[in-house]
Amino acid sequence: MSTQPRMVTSAERLRRLLALVPYVATRRVVSLPETARTFGMTERELIDDLNLAWCVELRAPELPTLRVLLPLWPTWLSYPVSYLFIAIVWTNHHYVLCNASEATPRLLWFKRWARVTKAKAALQGVLVTPPGSTR
């Protein structure tokens, strides 16, 4: 005769999962009955929780170190460079429109050309990057 797991709220299950991962990670050997008793649940509920934790790859976090972050320097550098690029485009746009007395077709075409040129320059890095390299 199989017993159905009792209904629990998602908040209760999340609390249980977040407590379960460090509990299991800090012990070398953990038995199902002992862990189920510790958390006040059936073995079936424990197995369901462990399956969910495995599916979402819920695990104890690794301690971040500078050595782990160093290979990501191009990504970190891309943020200030992109903000600088946006600032240059906005300054150009603001300057041109503040000094223009009217929006002539020539001015509008110039603005379109400037946007396309800047976008092409921004994409150069994407197009030149060799395949398989980290960004």
C-alpha cells in the first residue's frame, strides 16, 4: 500500500529544500530514514525533494574568489565600455538636436547614417571575435 505525500505549500517546501542541501552536504553518509525523521517528513517526500533539488541543480555554493572571476574580465570590461558608447551617442544626439533650427531631410539622413555607422562599429567586436573564445 503506497502512501501519498501530504500537501505542503511551496514556501514550506522551499524552506525545507534550502535547509536540506547544507544538511546533506555537511555529512559524509546520510540515511533516508534518519534525514526524513530530522525534517519531519516521510521518505517518499524526502525522495521527491531530493529529485527536485537534483533537477534544478540546487547545491551548496562555492566560495567566490578573485581567481574564479579573472577569466571573466572581458565581460566586466564590456559594461563600462557599453555605457561609454551610449554616453557618446546620446551626447552627439543631444548636441545635434539642440543646435538644429529644424529637422531637415538632410539632417535626418545624417542622423540615420551616424546610427548605422556606430552600430556597425559596435558589432565589429562581435564579428571579429573568434569562435569558441570567451567574452
